[in-house]
Amino acid sequence: MTGVSSEILKNLVLAGIRATICDARPFPDAVLDTPSFLLPPSATATAKDDDDDEPANKKPKHDHHKTVGHALKPVVEDLNLLLGDCELMDKSVEELVEDEANDELLKDYPIVVASRISPSQATKLAAWITAAGNKFYVADCFGFWGASMMDLGTHTYRPEVGKRLLDPKPLEPYVPICDSLKTPLHLAVNRFHKQHPPPVWMRYRCILEYRELSGGWPTEESATEFVSHIQKWIQTTSPSLADHELFQEEALTALAKVASAEMSPVCAVLGGMVGNEVIKAISGKGEPANNTVLFDGETCKAWTFLVRSKEDAK
């Protein structure tokens, strides 16, 4: 659960979609790293002090000895009382991915939304989820920018012409998340982005690559390590882009400083778009976004971008 995944969760629950929360991080410490409007830092930081003033027979608003999932459960249930209990899956992402038996567990969920996971984790989860005929989304916000990857498998939808729905057709071309993540940046181009993919995608790939290496999101404290690793990575995978301004020390240091910062407006915009895409995927009504949705808060522009090698597109 992060700022943007909380926005997606809120939108879907309010639309009548029942949710299961999977976040076994300790509460409240973990929320200080990834706060959201559902569990803002001000509420978690003062909850214990506030509870001291409450009558002894009154149940505390938050239990400080449980997980983020346990803390979110009553908050999510209050969003839509018609949905009843909100279920919990008390597993970390690492526990979920490491046990091959969990592919059976995930078959029960038509939609899975993840945040702040590594490329290898995303690849494995996407393979399990789409093999069961379900759909997988990853969404993250970092500073002024946000990105969402989606793997809809062999999804069909009904195109809309006015108010009339046409016969179902497959979403084409289908590029799974694993192929998108394996595509070098210098090959992820199209007629609108001829030299390199959109800068938002390049920034996101830098963050994901560091997540794969370190197990965590880049921060100001890890900026030096982040710069060193990303410059080596881009020199190895896409040397033609090594001189691009985004891969210079100053730009990468600035990215590391804001990578863990989720701005509420950015989370709200991307969370609203992804929530709408999930509803379209569930209903099959209208063409859903394919592969990625990117948002640039500096220019207030959002677009879809098909991340695949230009060689595969021929």
C-alpha cells in the first residue's frame, strides 16, 4: 500500500469492488515511508498519544502492534459498508513470490494491483496472474511523475461506437510485462518518440533497476549508490543514451531525492486513471489502456506508451 495504490483502492471500493489487502509491513513505522490519505503520517504519529487520553473501555483507533494491512482494514471497510469485511493476506511481497504454491492462491483474484515491487517480482506475479486468466497492474508515483504497467493477458473488450457496443475483439498488440521490462531503453521507441522512450518511463526504469539491486526505493541517502549503479546499467544496456541529460550525475541525484516522495495530486490523477482502467477491464466495455499509462505532473500530461522493441514492432 502506497499513496497511489491507496487512491486506486479507494476508487474501486467506492465503485463496489471488494478488496483484499496484502501489506504485512509493521505499523506504524512502515507508513512513514509510504504514507497515504488513508493512513497519513499525522494520524499514525499521534495515534498512540491520542489513545492515552481515551477511556480504558474504548477500543483504540489503531493497533500499534499489527501490520499496515490490519490498520487499513477498518478504514477501507468504512469506505463502502455494503461490501462487508475487507479481507487480509498477511504475506510480504517476498513471501508471496518465493513460494511457487502461491500461484494457486492468486487465481482467486480477477484483478491484482501492486506497488513498489521489483522487475523480477512483477514478472513472476504477472506470469502467475495472467496464466489464470486474471489481470495485473503495477502503479508507482515518484515526485512529479507516475507510471503504471499493466498485463491483461489474452483480454477481449467490446469497442464502443456511440452508445452501441460492437462484438468482442482481442486487445492487440499484446506485450506482457516481462517483455516490456526486458526491452532496452534505446529500442523502446515509436514514431512519436524516435530517439528514446518518454522521460517518465526512463526515470521509472532507473528506479525499478535500483529496486532490483538493493531491495528498496532510492532515497537521498542512497543517491551516490543510485547514480553509480544507473550509469553502469545504462552504459551496458543502452550506451547510445549514456550522454542523455537524464543519466548525468546531477539529474540522477535529483531523481533519487524525490523517488520516495509521493505527491497527493500526482497520486490522485494516476490513481483515478488506473482505477478507471481496472473497471473497463472488468466490464469489457470500451478499449482499455494497453501496456503502460504515464503521467507527467510538470506538464500535466498523461498518455499510454507501448513499451516494446522497435525490432519486434516491424
